Amino acid sequence: MTFQEAIKHLDAQQFAPLYLITGDEPYLMDQLRQGFLTKTLDPKAHGFNLNQFRGEETHPEQIISVANTFPILSPRRLILVQNASQLKDDQGLLLNYISHPSETTVLVFIAEKPDMRKKFFSTLKKKSTVMHCPRPRERELPQWIRQEAGRLNLSLSEEAVWFLKEHLGANLLGIRKELEKLALYQADEGKQQAISTEVVQMIVSHGRSHSIFELTQAIGNRNGPEAISLLAAILAEGAHPLFVLTMMTRLWRQMAVAKRLIALGESSQLAKKIPMPPSVFQSFLQQLKKWPDEDIQQALELALSADSQLKGSPLPGKLILEALIFDLCLNPNTNSKRRTYSTPFLSLGHL
């Protein structure tokens, strides 16, 4: 079942004897673990009926012994096994148990990426209730942010939601922590209106004077001097060069998608395929006019080469990114443009 289905299942409190929580999103997996702690047992019963193990330091006999122990002053016992992928069940003791589990025990195995080729996990998958927690897709993030904000009684503007998504990506734990900061800010200010992008930028960026989005806006507008100035400020404030390049590349990829849709006569699909707040979207459409197809293609090629340079060259990241901006914004119509960064910037003398 999905994460949302798992939450509803826990709320219904109709528990099965066996569960397997998997996925590549630790935050969601931990939310389900907390859900089991609060939903299966009365907090007063934790001392007698709650046991937590780690797979790398636990023998199967320990788990089975507890699982077969009748609960005390409670209808059920709860056992949580973290890092279950590291369990060693050479004698097949756990395999036997999951074939005939205790009806008064809720045994939860938590494993990010269990090897389903192993007999234990392939059997557990058939015998248990499986809860899967994948990392949300990009298009799912805005709704998730709104839901989490709602749980904290926060109201975010569409631009603020977009800023959080773009700034933090699919880091759900990071998003949650930033939302908690915003909730504290709102409480201090005594305001309940929608929190603006400016406030989010101030809180999330830890007081930075500039954001990565100002930089991508300047690049989209092919304003080279402003872009280079913003790049210097952002790097000085701690942004990683690879993160900056990723956001620059994302802009050009969005442009490539938009150009293709327009060429196919599917302009009505632009807002769906490239989701962003209306105010930003209108600016994006204007920027498209400044980037011919061949320039977007070249930008993507040069960005790929710059990525290799950032990962394998002794040159400062600032210098590599400045050269990229120079070629694409300051010097777009001359023949001195470098077509590749495959050599270690031997021609940087003109910068």
C-alpha cells in the first residue's frame, strides 16, 4: 500500500500481525514508524509491550522470544525491527515465525531496499502487509508541501510553495524543518495570512541576500553582468557550485520542453508540463523568446561539460560557472564562444 493508504490503515487500528515498511524516503518511513508507536499501543503500555531492535545487532531468537510473549495489560504487543535487511536468519527461525505469527503481536520490519531475491523477504512480502514509501515525484511535491503546511496551520502562497520545492527539492525532512521554522515565525508575528515568497526566502535561505532563483531569472533574461554578480554573491554565501549548475541546467531543460511543445502546437500543455506560479510562468514565456533552439541545445551541452569540470578539474567552481555564463549570456553572438569544455579552459584569457 502507498504511504497515504498506510496512514489510513493505521488510523483504522485494524492491525495485522506482520508488516514490512520499504522505500527510499526515510522521512516517510519514520512517519509510519511513529504511527505504529502512537496507534498500536496506549503510551502507558509501552514499558511492558514495546520492543525495538536493529537488524545488524539482533539475533532472530530475540525477536521470536518477545513476539511469542503474551502482552501485559494490553490487547497487543508491538515489535519494531529497524535495518531489517541486515538480519541474519541462517537457521530459518524468522522464516518459520512469519509463516505462523502470533495473533497478539504486531511485528514490523523496516528495510529501505530489501533484497526480494532472498527467501525471507520474498516470503515476508507474501505474508505481511507491505507499506511502500518512495520519494515523491517532482509534480507531487507541491501538494505534499501544502498538506504538511496545513498540519502546522500554515497558509503558503503559490509562489512560496514553488520556492520551497525548487530550493529544497525532494528533501522531505528538510522541507518539514523549514515549515516548522515558518510556523514559529508566524506565531511570533501573530499573523495568519498566506506567507509570501519573501518571508520564505528570508527564513529558508537563513538571511541570504540573494537566491538561486534570482540567478536563473538573470540567466533566462540573458543579463550576463547581473548573472555573474549574483553568482559571486550566492557562492560567497555558501551555495555549492554543483547545485548552482543543476538549477541552471534545469532552466534550459524546461526551455527545451517548452520549445518542443510549442513546435508541436501543444502550447496549452505548457503550464501542465512545466508547473510554476503564474507570475513566474509569464516571465518564463518572455525569456523563451531570447533563447533560440540552437542556443538552448548548446547550453545543455556546455552545462554537461561544465559538470565534468566541476567534478574533476582543480579549477575553482566559480571560474567554471563564470565561463559558462560568459559564453551563453555575455558573448552569445560571437565566434569566440567555446563549443565544449573538454579541455581545461586553455582559452580563458579573454575573460
